[in-house]
Amino acid sequence: MYDTILVPTDGSDGMARVAEHAIHLARLTDATLHVLHVVDTSVAPLDAHSQAVYERLEEAGRTSVAEIHDRAADVGVYAVTAVRQGTPYAEITAYADENDADLIVLGTHGRTGLPHALLGSVAERVVQHADVPVLTVRTLPTSSGAS
């Protein structure tokens, strides 16, 4: 059913739950797992100071994708990693198109109200713009303890 599964990571603690779902699906379907981190360059102008910040964020992104890559490899799932700069939802959907992804497994923080309005939702925008199915996984369990 799936040959290529994309799991974008923001490096947050809750990404372990998302990666677990993506790795499990890739293992079940013998799919290649693509692990992507996008350094968000849409929020600050590119100058000498911001370039240094982006370089540190890119290094953190490389660490994040490597961790998921290694977890996948540990269970026999072939994984490919990439780090890009840009607007996260646009880079995620472009990467999915370029690599013929069949599914995007994406974390969501479940923000509502003002935090959602201020921060927007990468997951929501990916769902709106992706040409393939998107599975969203809460990065943290709900307050009732259900997952």
C-alpha cells in the first residue's frame, strides 16, 4: 500500500510518538521512510546573525533526523534523511511531491485558541496542501491520558 512514507520532524520531545507510528507503518508495508527536518526561515530576515542561528538549527535538525533514522534501522526499516530551509508546510509538501511519498506521518501539538492563532499550524497547512494522505499523531497524550 505504501512505498514511501515521509515523517517530518521538528525535533521536539513528542516526536518519538510520531516516529514510532511512521516506523511501524514503514515496517508493515516494507516502505522506505523519509525523515525530513525543515529549518523555518520564514520568521526572520536572512542576515549574518540569523545565518548563524539557522546553522545551529540545521545542526539540531541533522541530529533529529539521524535519531529517527537510527531507530528505523534498528528494526530493519530503510530510511533516508534530509534537512531543508524554508517555510515548513511548503517544504514538507514539496519534498513529498519530489519523492513520490504515498503518506505523510506528521506530529501535531493540538494547540487551540490563541496559541494556534499566533503560531499557526504546520500540520493543518500540510493537510490542506498535500496531494497524499496525511496521518496526524498527537505529539503528547491528551490530558486524560488517552493516546
